[in-house]
Amino acid sequence: EIFVATLAASGYTYFEAHPSQDSASFCAGITRALEFFGGTTAAWVPDNLKAGVITNTKTDLRLSRAMCEMAAHYQVVVEPARPARPRDKAKVEERVGYIQRNALAALRNQLFYSIDELNRALVPYIGVVNARPMANAKTTRAELFEKEREYLRALPLLPFSYGTWHAVLVPPNYHIELQGCRYSVPYSLRGQEVEVKLTEGVVEIYAQGKHVVTHRRSRESGSVTTLAAHRHPQHIAYLKAKEPGYLIEAASGIGDSCAEMARTILSRAQVGESGPRSVRLLLALAEEHGSESLEAACAYGLSIGTNSRKSVASILSRRSWEHNPHGAPPSFAHANLRFQVEEEL
């Protein structure tokens, strides 16, 4: 399918090939035409293509959602041509015929393997079409465009980004799923239906017509994109309790030995073990035995080389530090034990 756009005053024309006449192709054609012109007019007169115009009668005019979004983005008025016969857009209709006879006919014997390849071949013909002398004037469309250019409106900073819309119910974990990727919304929207606009680069989420959040679109299947502000306060507290820095700070509140034991557990956690979980269980021992006892047990454990939560729990249950206040392990003499005593100098 060939998209054609023509400026009404000069007849300056842009055209390109597309795989179909769907909304994505239609919007992409308009966007690139405006970039080619370097500006936009105050009004657009499109054909009654279903991608842009749903209904156009004497009493009812309904544009597609994409067309309305484009008009709002570029701040223009859309006035579709009257249906049934080519009217209200004679210049572009004439250009369509010329492009078919000259550009497309010239390429009819060539084989192209992609739309991009075809468009690269069409680029030179855009210049040819606009540089051809006009029949009833001693000038060209390119020359007239130089005068018309100064009347065009400036384009927005960013071009229009076409997107598809989806209605999604927010699950209890307040992460909606789109094409194998999950994106967060505020937890207060759990159980509600939101509208999602999925574009090439971003995911825009709306609730009750109001914009909620925009996420960068992920291409990695199974990825999870979460904003901290969307989490429930209890979820935030739970995640914070798993951070090593928070755990060591909490252990420091009990004592220096407890903090050192926490650092030791975190640094020596084996593969498959959860260091943060072990530290949380270590800190929970203070509720059962008291902070002072936990601090004393950690001090004793460090003195004998203990580096696990289970060992500290055993020390607490036996109150080992009371029997060995200096941390020296008890000695048991028997027939199979050999040892050497060296005299201290």
C-alpha cells in the first residue's frame, strides 16, 4: 500500500510504501510526512480510511482513537473528505495518479524483499515528483514549497507514538501483565480495571481516564518493572527487612557482638542458604531470651569461632557464656587425648 500526503498550497508531496492500511501504518505515514515537510498545517483532510475515520455522514463524524490522539498531539483539525467520490482533495488524488504512472511503474519489473528496501528505491522519485515543472505554471512544487514552508506550524518536540489499547484487571500483586512482561501500578488500584496504551517504547497506564504511570517498555520475557512508590507500606517494610544494611543496623541496636555476628553470617552464607533470613531469625532470639543474653551469646560464639544462627541459639539455650566467661572451651582429659603444654616465657 502506498501512503501519499500533499500540501494544499504548493502541492509538495511525500509518499512511501506500507504493508497494509491498518492504523499503525496510517499513523506512521502521517508522522514521517510531517517530518519530511518540517511542520504541519492547521487542518488535515484525510481519505475515509477506516484506520482514521470510522463514520463520516452528514449527521455523524467519528474518528478513530488513533486519529484523535494524533490530532491532539499535533494540535490540528481533522476534516475528512466527503465519502463516495474523490472530492475535497483533488491535489492529492492527482499526485496519486502521477506516482502510479511514474514512480511505481518504473519499478514494476524489480523484485523487493522488504518494505524498507522498496522505500529506499522510492526516495529518488519523491524528488523527481516535486521537481517536475507544473503544467500551468513556470515553477515547480519544490519552489512553491519554499514559500509555503514559513507558514507551517512547528512540530512538537517528540513525534507521535502510535500504540494499541488494552483493558487489564489489576491483580492482587498490583502488577499487570502485557506480552509476557509485568509492570507495577499503585497498590490502591488492586481489583480495578485500567486502560493500557502499549507503544513501541513505553507503556502508559490510565485509570478512570486519568494518567497513572508511564513505564519504559521491556523486551525481556518474564521481566518485572516496579516503582517503589507503588508498593504497599507493609510490602516496603518487608523488603526493607531483607536488606543487609538494615539487618546490621538492627543488630547494632542489640550490641557490637550481635552486629559482628550478623556480618559474619551474611558473609559466610553458603550457596542455597539465605543469609538475610538467618540474620532475621538471629534477631528474633532477642524476643525470647532478651537483648542482653543475645549479645552475650554472640560475644561468646565469636570467641570460639561460631558463625551460624543455630550455634548462637544453642549457646543461648545452655547459657554457655556463664560457665565459660572467657570463651575458652572446656577440656576433657581421657586416655586417647594427647596434648603438649608449653611453658610461657
